[in-house]
Amino acid sequence: MKIKKGFVVRTVGGECVAVPVGEMSKNFHGMINLNGTAEFLWNFYSEEHSLDEGVAALLNEYDVDESLARADVERFMGILLKNGFAE
């Protein structure tokens, strides 16, 4: 999976957000609020990676057990794919 081009990540008012630009802004009008874990995964999936690679990266970055890391990555990927933000 890889996040589609057409987003920039910025900190606005102390909050991390992904904002659509260019063609993507024609399809999505808004901002995506990213907590710390989501920001990490967003940056990680700016390049092509598998689910298992995302879980491994999360385990390396955070003190969390594997089942929780897997559930978080699956939920994150599901949201991105459902909304057409990733391919």
C-alpha cells in the first residue's frame, strides 16, 4: 500500500493534519487530523509498504504489543483505502 500523491502534511495550531492539494483537492474537501501514531504511519506509507512492514515499523517505534500494532495498522489502512487516499 502507498498513500496517493496529492497531500501535504502540516502542523496547524499544534495539530498534525494532511491537506489535499492539486487534483486530490477536487475530490476531497477538508483536512485529515493525524494523531502521533497516524502521523508516523502516514509518513511510513508515503512509500510502498506491506501490512507486515507497517506492523514491524510500529513495533520498532512504539512500545506496544504486536496484536495492538497489527489492529492499528489494519484500521489505518482500511480508512485510507475506503476513502481513496491510498492504492
